[in-house]
Amino acid sequence: MSAGRTVVLGRGFPLELRLLSALLQRKRLARAVALGALLLHLGSLLHSLQGKYWVYSRASQLRNDVVIFINTVSDLLLVSVNVLGLLPLLGSPFLLELLRFCTAPLEVLGPSRACSPWINLLRFGPLLPIVTGGWLFSRNAGWASYQYFLGRQVWYYVMNLVVCAFICAALQLKWQFTRINDFLGRRGGASAAQLQLVAARFSGLCNLLDEFNRTFKALMVLVVMCVTGSVLHNCTSLIEYAAKPKGAAVKLATFLTQPLFALTTVGQAAVVAFVGEGLEEEGERTTRICFTLLNQLDHAQGKSEPLVARELRFILEHSRARKICLHAGGFFRLNWGILGSITSTVATYSIVIIQFLLK
């Protein structure tokens, strides 16, 4: 496989990966887009923070210091996720290397998958609360006030696209491990030459996964923090503006939008956890298959069987020694356990916030 091979993704690949691969093969354009996105985020953040304080100072029924603080922290986390997500996606050649590797053919493994239908749900799901909340807010408060809250809606959707691109890239790695496991499970009688090719592929895939975790470590940490902060913001707004007498329009808008935003955000975290859990299961599956095949081998028969056993042991040692999972260094692993951690954190802080809001 040539390191400089042009990557051309078919229509079956996610739109996010097709756009990123096209941009990354035009380095100047990719850097310009990254710089433009950075400046737009910083400019809109300053505009939003300044305008929100002006709106809160004029609307006494909306003003609450706890809500303002949590909203500000949540906004900062959203912008941080987008900046630290777009910079490695657009400024690092790693994603292009990953796509070159995943699209390189290997006949013994058969065709690879390109996209998952669940990506469309992740891509378009957040539009429902964004459009609903935007329409209600602009209708009741007018553009003069809504313009300062529009930035958060845009950041939220950009974060969703960044997470979507991250998941699409992680799925490409997962499906490569799935192909190798399917080959090993389906063809226990594979030749030593075939297993040598597969073992080399497996080693390269493990190296790519290590680089993937290093490249997106900061993004994974911030996504978990941002999900926690966003759900806390939704819970705080729901308690303050729906549980207290703030007016019918405010109560209706809060009841309709905040639960939708919370469910969408938790859904994003669930999809990330699902992909991470699936990748971890593929690593465990590799270990089980290799143990089974090695136990079935009779080393006394056939000259090629010691070579087959050597390649199987090579794959087995890699599957046990390498971390085949999505992880942020020593912080955490992205699997179903992370949802429990987020839920526990939100529940703990919500109890404290309720005491401040309802006293």
C-alpha cells in the first residue's frame, strides 16, 4: 500500500468522511477551513456571552446566577469540543492514513462495510430540539434576544457532526477487526501464507488504533465532560423555568425543548458507548477464536501447521497485549460503563443544584 495513495471514497461512505478525505488531500484548504472554524467559534462565543448577560439583566424572570453559571460552562465546553475535534480532524494527516488503510483491498478478507444506517439518526436527530427551541424562543422573545442564544444551537449541532465523524472513523476500525475475526472463525483451515497476511493486517490495525486513541484523547475527555455539562444545563433549566412560576410561554418552551436536548445528548453518548463496546468485544472475540484454533491444531501432522500456529500465536499475543478499545489514556474506556459514570455525575450534581434553586 502506497503511503501517498489518493483516497477516493464511494457514495456508500458517510458524508462526513468523504468531505474530510477530500479536504485533507488539499492541505491548504483544510488549514483554511480549520482556521475559519476556530475564528468563527471564538467570535460567536464572545458575542453570545456578552449578549446573554444583557438579556438576563433585562429579563428578571429569566435571571438566575446558578443557571447563568452552568449555561456559561456548558457553552465553553461545547466550543472546546468543536475546536479540539476539528483541529485533529482537519489538521492531522492521521485520518487520511486510516482511510487509506481501511480502503486498501485484501482479498482473503473479502469486502469491507462502509457505513451504518444509525449514522443518519445521529446526524439528523439533534435538529428536532434545535428547530423546536429556536422557533419557540424567537417567537416569544424576538430576534433581538434570540440572536445571542443562536450560537449555542449552532455549536451543539457542530459538536454532533464532530462526534459523528469520530464515530464513523471508529467504525471503520471496528469493521476491520470484524473482517479479521470473521475470516479466522470461518476458515480455521487457512494456509500459513494467508494467515501471515492477516497477521500483518492485524498488527497494522492495532498500531492504527493506538494512534487513533492518542490523536483523539483530548476530544474523548471533552465529549464526556460536555455531555455531562449539557445534561446538567438541561436539568437546571427544567427545574428553574418549569418548576417555578415563570410564565406560560417560558414554561411551555422549557418543557418542550430541554427534555429533547437531554435525550439527544444522552443518545449521542449512547452511540459512542455502543461503538466502543463493540470494538472491545471484537478484541475479546479475537482472543477466543485464536485460543480455539490453537487447541484444535495437531502439530504432529503437516509441515505447515507449525507456521500456522506461529501466526495464530502472533495474533493472540497482540489481542491480549494491545488495548483493543477506545480509551483516553488512563482516564476511562468508552463503553457502556461511561454512561453509568455520566448518569452518576449528573444525579449527584443535580441534587446539589436543586437545593440552590428551590430554597
